[in-house]
Amino acid sequence: MRSFLQTMASQAFPLAMAAVAGVFLARGLQPEGRGVYATVTTTAGIATVVGHLSVGRSQMALWPVLDRHGPLVGNAMVLGLVLGAAAGAVIFCVVTVLGLPVAPQLMVMALSAVPFGVAALNLKGVLLLQSRVGTANRSTVLSAVVLYVPILLLAVTGTLTLTAVVACWAVSTILPFALFVRPLRLPARGEGALARRQLALSGRYHLGAVAFHLLLTVDVLLLNVWVTPAEVGLYTVATSFLSLSRVPTDALAQIVVARQAVRDEAEARAVTARTVRLNLMLGSAAVCSLACVSPLLIPTLYGAAFSGSLTPLLVLAPGTVAWSLLRPVEQYLVRLGRPMTMTAVAACALASNVALNAVLIPLWGAAGAALASTLSYGAMAAVEVGWFARVAGLGAGDLLPRAADVRWVAASLRDRGRGTRGLVSARRSV
């Protein structure tokens, strides 16, 4: 339980800083400038996912063999830097051809951080597989400090500009890579044959991973193309506000990944089932709380210009709850060795999202994008949770929150000072 609380705190801190900095960003840049910033960082985020090539999934699949641990660390760095650089170059060419209304120097600045961001993702995956959650958490906190503290200082001194904000984002993306060098003793020796095996394995998952990420971000780019950057600004404020609900659910999913990678299939299923139940409970409570306070907080904090963020926020709320279930379920489904099935699910969800956006964004702008996302997130969650339930032999009732789960959380919180309890006991029934 201590690891859960520490991880939740490490994720709550950046989100709290993001919320505070977001107020200054919104007031300083206004909806249009906020939309341009979102477009730049979203594009760089897509390049990071493309360059990642789902190497983290191959690390998880190959980790049970102990003598591969060292080479996997070396490969994590090299593959990240090489693939990230290639992805950044390709995405810049695509952006140039599409003619997105963004200054080229801003895009170059953001994309230059992509190779280090990709390598950091790979290395963070290794740290989590080593159960070194504390190191991963510290990188998250320090990266947030480097991003948001300068933004706050610039805003207070009246010197906040788009260029400065994008520069802060680039530096904060590079920082985790630098922090992981010492604890992982980099550069470490890799292994070419293992790298080829990793790419062959992870490549089968990658189309699904890209589709999964685009499902979460493509609406930002479509809003920029089909309406205005101002609508992008309204939408990103809504999504940023709702992202606070992911603090407990992402923390829980992050610290159970090592337990989901064990050899014991029964334990992996038990861990996943309890995590799904807890994420449904925690995510629903967090989203409902944010939806209730949003009519007061958003206009007060961000200004009257962002009152239009309320409708997309409320429409997106059910989809945010559904999204919270996907990460722990997919961490289990990767064990099944069905990459093309997972890819097909994500690709279908993305295709439905784009089709719905094509109809709904011209009609309702940011609210239309929110509705398209809620419908596609919900459909994907239903398919993947149903798949897990069928494999694990569970009924729908087995994945709904139980009184025992509430008592477990309460008991763990009471006992956190007396020692760490396991998040899930393999001896307990699913």
C-alpha cells in the first residue's frame, strides 16, 4: 500500500502543478495560444509513441528469463534513441506536408526531445519491471518541476510566450533520460540478436499501440483542422481538468505491472481483476467529483473565456471512467500473445473515433469531439474487459466493485504505517 500511496502522490504532484500552471497558461495565451501549444505537444507525443515501437511490451514478455535483464537495459537506451530520432524526422515531414498552422521552429524544438523521451519510456519500463517504483516516481516529479515552475515564473513576470513554454516542455521531456543514466548504469551493453527479437515481437503490437495513442489525441488535431485553435484550447482545458481523475487509477496500474508479469497465471488474473474493480470505483468517484465542481472552478480559475469547456468536460466524463480500465487490462492481455487481435481492437476504436469526429466536430465543435471520444473509449473498454473476463472465466459481477474491495482499501490505509501490504494476494479469490 505504501508504494501505491507514494506513486499516487508522485502523479498527483505533477497534475496539481499542471492545474495551477494551466490557469496561468490559459490566461496568458488565451484559447488560441493554448490550442497551438496543445497541437505542438500532441504532435511530439505522437512522434514519441511512433518511435517507441512498443519496445516496453517486448521487455515485459522477455523479462521472466533472468539472463536477459542486462541486455534489455542496454537495448532500451539504444533502440529508444535511434527509433525516436527516426520518428521525429518522419513526423516533421508529415507536419510540413499537411501544413498545420504552427511555427516550424516550435515544432523542431519539441521534436528534438523525442529521441530522449522514447529512450526514457523504455528505461522507465525496465525500472518498473525491477520494482524500482521510487526511481520512476522521482523522475515524474522532477520532470514536472522543470516544466511547470519556469512557466509559473514567466507568467508572474509577464514574459510568458509560446516559445518559452515549448522550450520548457522539451527540457522536461529530456530530463527523465538523464536521471535514469546512473541508477541503470548506462550505457549498458546490449545484444543485437535480442534487439532483433524485441523488434519482431513488439512490432506486432505497435500498430495497436499507435492506434491506442491516436485514439486519445487525434481529436486535438482534428479540431485544429476542422474548426479553430480556440476550440482546441477549450477542449484541452476540459481534458486537462479531467486528467486529475487518473491520479489513483494510473498509480494503481503502474505498481501492479510487476505482479502481472509473474509466471503464475492465477496470480496475474487475480491482480488484474482486483485492479479493474478498484479502478472502476476510484475512477468513477474522482470523475464525479470533478464534474460536480467544474461549473464553479473552470470559469473562476481559467476565466470566462473558458466557460465553453464545461460542456465537453461533462460529455467526456463517462469516457474517462471507461479509459481508466484499459491500462491494467492491456497489461494482462499482452500475456496472451495475441498482438494482432489487440491491434484490431485499437484500430477499430480509432476508426470509429475519426468517423464520429468527422460528423460531430463540424456540428458541435469541442463537445462533438468529447462525445466521439466517450463513445469510442466506452466501446474499446467493453471489448477488452469482456475479453479478459472470458479468458479468466469471470462474470460481469466479478468485475464490479465489492464491499470487500472498499474494506481492503480502508484497512490498507489504516495499516500503512505498520508496513507495506501487497496490493493483491494471490491466495484470495478473484
